[in-house]
Amino acid sequence: MSLPFRSAVSLLAGAMSLSLAVPALADPAQRPEVAAAAQKLQQQVVDWRRDFHQHPELSNREERTARVVAEELRRMGLDPKTGIAHHGVVAIIKGGRPGPRIALRADMDALPVTERTGLPFASKATAQFRGETVGVMHACGHDAHTGILLGVAQALVDMRATLPGEVMLVFQPAEEGPPVGEEGGASLMLAQGLFDGFKPEAVFGLHVFSTVPAGQIAVRSGPLMAASDRFSIKVVGRQTHGSRPWGGVDPIVAAADLVGTAQTIVSRRTDLAKLPAVVTFGAIKGGIRYNIIPDDVEMVGTIRTFDEGMRQKIFADLRNVSEHVAAAHGARVEAQVPDSEGNPPTVNDPALTAKMLPSLQAVVGAGNVFEPPLQMGAEDFSLYGQKAPALFFFVGATGAGIDPATAPGNHSPEFLLDEKALDVGFRALLQVSLDYLHGTTG
């Protein structure tokens, strides 16, 4: 993300989202039971998060994480269901009084990133990813999300006798996307009947974010995060000796030309005055030796959009560019654009957002809750929002004295979470839950 939240200007507030309500002169009150639970469970949430951080697991491989989560939920007296979408864990807290049904979601998977934070509990884990041995790190903060939701679960269980309604706890695997050829994440949980017997009135989720200062919350009504689609392109040439390029067809040169020309899809063919869009190549793999021109080059990347028409046009443009640039070099392509089912935009229900804004302000103060611009990052939380009104918000992760605009971002090997985010995230998710269940929101 190139712009800090505070300095970026959204030109789309009128067209794409409803502005957040003007804060009241006095901050809404934090629930006393939230403050008490935070004081009681703060260290436990930190301990859970550090344990998950030290033992990260890739998407669809969250075996230990799921086991620990299920064990903790059973210790709380709950009856979790496991093995949903491979390693998903779901439990329901039934309050002692009638009331609404809500769902709270946390993601559990980590990334193929080698950690460079120097933390005493830093990950030393490795795994296989796309045929290579890679480091594994919670470089996005899902360890924090899982620890926070476990803490909220414990707090809700402790007050279950007076709690109105029911709360579904969703510990989701594979938010970062399942490995190629596999299914997973929110789409598979829903396909396997997550909400079939429990239809929530509202779904809540959060994400720790490096570009938000610790102690602050960012929330936006309407579209918040982009749709995400993955593509793969294989440029097929003909292998030859590096000293005789005319003896074959060089897929490396063709691939380099393709990457450069593909940038014009966004810069020259997409109406960015309407909405932002991104086409990014994330990995290129071809060749094995310095003096051999290989048979082929494989490339993978991502497309981010907010509008379905723009999305489909970019798909078509990328296929067109790939085929014709390769042909100009005497090569051909095997293009899968997209190569899997992507995520739609993450959209916060305007009515729900306005209703819960006072709850977020109660936790950190109205002056520390602000509206961010549209984010090009994506979330499969968006799929829950297609089933029920949803609210997703960002919790500041970057500590005092560090510029959030230049701090190592989410997915960086140096992503460093200020653990104040755990306390804010816990309080915010618990406050939102209780206010909704008790019907005391704004």
C-alpha cells in the first residue's frame, strides 16, 4: 500500500460509500464488562498470539493451530466442530437469554515468508510451497486475530448466563488462498454448510494493519477492500544453447516484454478516474542454467478491482496482451486469467457500520476512529458479507515512534505487531458483539 491512511484522499466517498456518522461531542462509553474482561484476559491473549506466532502453518495446513484452538474451546466448555474446510474450527456460544445470532471470524493461516523481526518468539518454521522449501511466518497478523477471538470467546463464555442470543465463532483456514489445485478458505466453509443451520444477523471481523497506528481503528462504510483474482501465464518457447538464441525461441525475452506491456492495461486501458485497479506479477520462474535458454517461463500474479465490468475487461486485456506479445516473439502462451475463483470486494453494510460505529469509538475514543480510503488488499471475509450484513475493520498495529507510512507492511518479513493491537482488537470485537446482542448500539 503506497499511501498512509491519514494522508491518502478518497475521491469515492460520495459514489461508493456512505460517510461515517459525525462523532458525538462526548465519546460513547465502553462497557464495564469489556474493561474487566480485557484486564483479566490480556496476558492470556498475548500468550496465545505468541504461541501461534512461533508455530505458523501455511494455508490448508493449519493442523496444530486448529488443534490448539479446539482444545482451548473445549476447555471453555464449548463443543467445537473441527475439520470444516480441512482445518476450520467452529463453535457456538448459546446465551442464557433469547436474542440475536451473530458470527465472529478469525483467520488462522500464515505465509511463505522467512521472518526477520528478531523477536524472542520469532518463527523458525519451514514448509514446502510450490515445490520449494520456504520459511513460514505470521507476516499478516492472523496469529493476532486467532488469539483475539479466543479471548473474546472466553469473555463471552464467562458471561453466558446473562448473554442474550447466540454467537458463532469461526476460526477459518486458508484466508491467504489455498494451494493451487486445492479448495479452501471462506468459500469452502460456506459450501460445506457453515451457515446452513445457523443464519447470523450480522458477521464481524477485524484485521491488524501496519498502516494504522496502534491505538487507532479504521473503518469504512460500503466498499473497503478490492476483489482479488489470481492469474497464471506460461510462455512456451523452444530450448536452445545460450550462445545460439536463433536456434530456438526465447521465452524469457518474451516474458519480459509481456510483463512490461501488461502494465499498460492499467495505465492506458483502464479508466482509473472511475475506480482503482492493479495488475501485479508476483513470481516468474524459468530456466535452470546460465547458458541455456529454457523451453518455458511460468508467471503468476494478481488482479485487484472494485467494479465487475472493469474486472472482466482486465481479464480480457491480459489474455490479449499475453497471446499477442508472445506471438510477436514466435512463442505461444498458456494463459489462465483468472486461474481460480477469486474473492469479491469486501463491502461493509452501511446500516450495520453506522450502527456499530459508537461501539468502536467507545473503545479508543471518537478521535481515534477514522475512515480509510479504498484498500487494494483483499479478504475472503467478503464472502460472508454476501450471506449476511457484515462489518470488517482495521486495528492499528504499528507502535509509537514508528511512521506507519514507512513501517514494514503486512506480508513483510519484518512485519512487527505492537501488542497493544491485541488489547484494542479484543476490546473492539467484544464491545461490538455485546452492543449488538444487547441492542444498545447507536
